[in-house]
Amino acid sequence: MKLNINGKPVEVAADPDMPLLWALRDVLGLTGTKFGCGAGFCGACTVQLDGEPVRGCQTPVSAVGTAKITTIEGLSASAWGRKLQDAWVALDVPQCGYCQAGQLLAAEALLRSTPKPTDADIDAAMSGNICRCATYTRIRAAIKQAAAA
Amino acid sequence: MNAPFTPSRRQVLQAAAVAGGGLSLGWRFSGAKASVPGALSAFVIIDANGAIRITAHQPEIGQGVRTSFPMMIAEELDVDWKQVTVVPAPGDRSVYGVQLAGGSSATPTQFERMRRLGAAARYMLVQAAAKEWGVPAGEITTGSAMLHHAASGRSARYADLAEKAAWITPPDVKTLALKDPSQFKILGTRIGGVDNRAIVTGKPLFGIDTRLPGMVYAAFAKSPVFCGKLKSANRAAALAVPGVKGLINIAERRDLKTEIDVGLPGIEKLPEGIAVLATSTWAAMKGRDALACVWEGGDAAFQSSTAWEAAAKKAHAEGPQKPGYMNHGNAPAKLATAAKKVSAEYSYPFISHAQLEPINATAHVKGDKAELWLSTQTPEDARRMVALALGLKVEDVTIHMMRSGGGFGRRLMNDFAVEAAVIAKAAGVPVKLQWDRGQDFAHDWLRPGGWHKLEAGLDADGNIIAWHDHFVSFGKDGKLNPTAVIDGSLFPSGVIKDFRADVTVLPIESTLGWLRAPINNAFAFVTQGFIDDCAIAAGREPLEYRRAVLGTPRAIPIAEEFSGETGEDMKGTPYNTGRMRGVLDKVAEMAGWGRKLPPRRGMGIAFHFSHLGYFANVVEASVANDGSVTVHHVWVAADIGKHIVNLSGAENQVQGSVIDALGAALGQRITFADGAVEQKNYGDYPLARMDMAPPVEVAFLSTDYPTTGLGEPAYPSVAPALAGAIYQATGKRLRSLPLDTSLLTV
């Protein structure tokens, strides 16, 4: 199976029904995408397909087709991605850090479609991503800082 | 190597490490580590190229300790933070002393110790420079990893003298001068987490990210009822799943209890089951599901939340198993003569840690050696438990401490490490064991639920003169589990002189454990709520009433005879009503307590002392006609002593604790049916999300007391303040967690 991951063609030997999450983590060694709930509740496994955030645990690898996959390992190829990463570091957003890859992928998609998000926009775009440490105050602030950068 | 005046480099390094630690005889180097050039102790290594390497030895679970502890060392070493590279440590008590992320204990127990480690290394560098330059050590100044002698105009980098400093006889730490806090350049500032860049770029940091050559992935089929027995399994179906490489039968073990650090058995029993080995986690889990195991029985099969609820109600109606379990003064007599009596019943459920990184462990067992890669809060416990389970020597078990994707107390327990080790031993190759979310809920070490029937006596002015609690919670053999104690460390014991607690113990076989601000996270809801009840009965205002309850500023000793697990680290510690009054007044001022609010909007106030920290908060919330609650703002005032180690991390911990606690109060509950946990995933166990996270404003009061920890004590007082806000908004007092907002509809 051929996939396009972070701008590069990649050959993946995986069962067609294997979720993209596990193909990335176990088959390809891209462990930045995280397993949280395996059922689409938490957003830890958020990646982008053609720029749209999707749940890696709910996306069979066979369903990806020619869509371009962006994972946390490829986020800095995006200007918004870099601004978000810098804001995350500047505002010291993470506690345990486990959810932050998914948060960043969701936030990048938000800023690409809505460069000056309101609080309501942030709520709508980010509420699918659980931060168990509840760093929401800083995630919100960092999205705004990246938007202003 | 030139060794002019010391018997051996290794002995010097041992001495240096001991001197640096000051408190532990075990902080020494192994022979191998002693050969590290520029090593001044196990914690400070100065490379010839100028890099300052500081070891972060405590388990990182999101509390920021990989940043805050090196900050303490760097401050006294007198280097700039940007010159520091933080390096990880393995789990090895013999080198690093206690390595434990629990009880918010790291900062209070090690703040001075870490500073002295840095100061000892600086001392050795200064002495080396004095010798080299032939000048008095007292004339040498330092800063930014440089040594200066003003009179002779000489300067050197730490790196230039590190090799020589390693030979200096280490100082007696008692004579070491520490910096005056007014000179702090790193401590008390905002320093970002050392792993932040790696986190935002997706680098492998966590236990779950471990990948080893030849590693197989494992899922473990075990009974959802704790220690149920395997009746049947479709092994052929599992083996037919593409990618499944083999099955391993795991036998139940009940011989694994051992002395560990955290006041509970680290593993109750290893349940029997079948480990599925595969080429991916996905295949292993598919294979596990294909087994379609049928289980029967199990020690916990009797467990039922409905039955427990009925038993608690019955106990409250008919009387306690253990009358007078705790008895200070004479509460019954005071109640009999009280001008007014107030009574109420409170309850709270089991809750789960629900840490986001599901439980996993990677193990490789080779002959008489085992190596594990763990997200754990207690690496030394894991080491001992694995050694016991495999019949190995403790020193033959190596623990690689990985970053934890959340702990909250779950990873104080190392049942998963034992499972992985046992499976890996049978597999003969490296194994990564992965639980799924359902197993994470099913086999957690839960915060126990509890029920309180309270009665208070008020005097003619409405002041509380007696407090009587009948506490129902869980344990075994008629004894409360350590995570469900009621003891003298818990307010208002001590503050209210006539205090009595009766106890009834309900039996449980599932595992109970420590969860963020254990015990306190439940009791604060009860005690602060009941203080509101008393205030209302007395016709008094909640803030003023709380001031009256606290009374004149004084230090009340925590009764030692009742100090259980919550009191363990508080022995000899007073409950300082003045410090509590300080945070209470501060938070009221921050929130503008008493402001006029629109209809169906209210404010609640609460305080609680736990983990040596004094916290008060105000919650402002509104209640819609359909009962839904919106939290608009939370204010927190905290007194954790003189210094805030890392202002950025500290504020983050408090804000996170508050929002976490709101999430728990508004929806989290674990229930049992037919012996097993009913909740399977975050769909039926809601965590706080962005759209419900209010602004949280935090103020730290600096008081003249030792600095204490922050991972936990901000949590307990949130739920009662929210309940207070709901009461003010609606006139309805919700006395059961999670708060049933359907009762608030109009």
C-alpha cells in the first residue's frame, strides 16, 4: 500500500483494516501520533488528511487512498504549524504532553481556515481533543498568540 | 590520568555525590559512571566544551519535575538556564536516592537537597580555581558558569576547571552557604518545560513510544472481573488473525506483594489470562478479541454499585459498624445541648485516573537480567516487584524511566510492569504490552467512593460546636482501605474540638489507589459543603462563616494517633488557620466576593489544606433553565510557602487541577455491575474539554514557610466551591458527586 506521509511517498505493509494510528506507530515508527482511547473520543491520534483533522484510530489505512497525511512529525512544514509550535513552547503549554500532538494538528487546521479565531471558534475546533492535564487555558492562549504572530 | 592527592577517583566521586546529597548515603557512582569526564556528582557533569549537564532523576508525569529540579541545582551552581542541558536518569535508588512522583512530595522533601547539590558542585569548582590560581577561595566569584578573581583579573569557564574540580575534597554540606533568595536568577521565574520542543515535534518520549529490535507487541486477555477464571477461549481464531505470532498462558500469581514506597501493595494479584503476541498492537488486540474468552467467578464477582449504595443507606439508617472510630472531645454531649442541629448526607463515587497514555510496558528478559521501559511514578517499586515476580536480584533489573502521559497516581502502581515482565520472560524476546482504554478503566486502582451522614451542633450564634460524621467507604476484613481513611489530618478535626467519626466498611476486592489529592479530593466536597449547610442554617454568609470556623490564627497540631496515609507526611505538621485565613481573604478579594450577580448565576467559596498546601477558591457559575451549568470563572489563592520554584509550571499545575476537578465534579463516576467496572471509554466517563474550561486566575501568597508541592492540593476545594455557586444560583444544594444537574431544571 502506498501512502503520502508528510510530503513523502511511503510503502506500508499493513492489513487494510489496520487503523492509520497503528500503521503510523507500529509499522512506520512514527510514534508522535498517540493512542488514547481507540474509539474517537479523545483526539490524541489526530492527524490531517489533505489538511482536514481526522482520528487516526478511526481511519483504516485502506481508506486513506491518495490523501496527503500530515502527522506531528511533519507539522513544521506548515507556516501555521511552526507558529503554533513556537507559541506552545513560548507559553509552556504542555504538562504531560501526551495529547499535544493531536491538539496541534487540530489547531493548525483551525488557523488555516480561520486565521483570527474567536473563543467560540476555538471551542468548536478544539473540544474534540482531550487534555487530561487540562492545559486548556494555555492551549487557547497559544492558539491566539500563533494567530497574532 | 594524573591523580596527585586522592586515593581513587571513584572514592572522591562517591564522596562528592554523598556530600552533594547531604542526606543519603546511597548517592554514589557505579564504576562505569565514575569514568564520565567532568562529573562532579551524579547530578552535575560539566563537559569540556562548556555544556552543563544536570541530571533530572525524578519521574516526569506532567508535574514538571524534569524542569523544576534541574532549576534548583542550576541556581546554586550559578549557571544560566540556557547553558543547561537536562539529561535523564535511570531508576536507580542506589545512585539517585528516592525517585518517586507521588504525594506532591518531591518539592518539600528535596528543595534544599537539590540546591545543596548545586552548591556543592560550585564549591568544588571554586576550590579548584583557588588552587589553580593560588588565590583565596573566598575572593572568587561565579556567574554564568564562569569563575572570576577580580584582584588578579583572572577568569575561567567552569568547563576549564571541571576536571580538576572533580578531585577536590567535597564540602560538608552543613557549612555550605546557599544563595540568599534575593539573588535567585532562575528559581521563581518562568521556565518552559525542558521537553517542550520534543513534545511539539512528536519525538519519542513516552513509555508507549518504546521500540526495540526484535520487539513483539502484546495484548493481555484477562477477566473484566478482577481475578476471574478462564472458562474457555478460541485459541485457533486468535492464531488465525494475520500478524498474531503466538499465545502465552499466564497463570494467576498471589505471591507478589512486597514492601513498596506508596503505602499499598504494588500489585494485589497477577490475574490469569492469555497474552497474545503479534507484529503490531492492532493485530495483538484483534487476536485478543478473537479469543472471545469466557470468564467465570473471580474474587470481585459480588461487586455491585447498586448493592453498595443500598448497604451504605442501610448503615446510615441502622448505625455504624465502628462507632467512635475517631473521637475527640464529646460531640454527642455537645450535640445534645446544641441550640440548633444541622444534618445532611453527602456522597461521591469511585473515580478513575483516566490518564491519557493507556497503560503499557516494554520488557526484555534475558537469562537472569531484565530490562524495562516504563511510564511509571515509582521506578524503584517496579524494579523490586519485577525482581520478585521473576526471581531475580533487584540489581539485575534495569528500569528506563520514560515520560508518563499522565500519572495522577495510577502509575504509582506497577502491576503492568509485572505483567510485561512475566510475558516477556515466556516470550524470550522484547515485548511491548499494551492495554486498551477499556482495560485501563476495568483494571484501574480507583479512588474509592464514600458516603457521609453528618450532624453538626450550633451554638446560639450559629457557630459549629460539634461535628459528627458516619463515614461509609471501602476496605477488606472490616478495615478501611488506606485510600479511604478518615483521620486527624482532615479538617475540621482539630479545628472543631468536639469531633466524632463513626465508620462502616463495605467489602471490595477490586484495587483501590491514590488519585490526585487522595482522600482530600472527596472529603473537601463533604466538609466544605456541610460548612455551607451550617452557615445557611445559622443565617450567616459563607465567607464570614468560614472566617469564624477558622477562628484566630493558630497552629493546630495534626493528631498523630489518627494520622493515616494523608497524615503520614504531615506528622508533626500543624494545620495553620492563619495561613488558611490568608488564602481565603485573598481569593474573596480577587473574585469580588459578594458582587451582585444576574439571576441563576452564583458564586461559591471553599478552602482546603492538603499535601502541605493551603488553597481557597471561588467559582462563578450560572445554571440554565435546562439545568446545564456553565462555569464562568475560577479564582484560586494558594499558599505553598516561601518560594515558587517555577512560576510557569506552578500556574499551569493549578489551572489544570482546577479544570480537572470541574470535569470530575460535573460528570465522572465509575460504577460496578456483576463484579466489573461498567465504564468502557471516555464516552461514558467524560473528562473536561476546551468548551467547558473557564478562565482560572491564580495568586500565590509568599509566606515564611518551607516550599511545598503543587501537583495535587489545588484540586480538592474546587467541587465544593462549584456546588456553592450552584446553590447561590438556584437555591438547591447538590450533595452527591458527580453533580446531578438534572435536579436544577426549572
